[in-house]
Amino acid sequence: MKKLIKFVCIIACTPLLVSNVSAASAKCTIVKIEGEKMTVSCPKGLERFKEGWMIKIKSSDQKKIEGC
């Protein structure tokens, strides 16, 4: 019975301990590339970003995986 109560308490308290981390995202288009600098145009979603933040860029082009 003690183990069951301990388990229920752990499960109930877990959401309180998890930090609220969510990644900002926006769909952008590359406008210009000059050397190591790239200019992008994002029509919406910019309010979630701040100047100086490091960002990770994922390409929209996906490689096709062919089956057998």
C-alpha cells in the first residue's frame, strides 16, 4: 500500500517539476545570403524570437526513402 501511495504521489507531482520549455518556430523564406550572413523573411511568428538568440534551421526539402 505504501508503494502504491508513493507511486501516485510521484505521478501527481511530476508535472510540477517539469519546466515549461517550448521551442519557438516560424516558417521563413531565405531572401539573401552574403558570406556567413543570411537574411530571412518571416511573415508571422516573430514575436517569439529575440535578437541574439541562437536558432536551428531545418530545410523543408526532405529526402525520399524508397522501400524494397
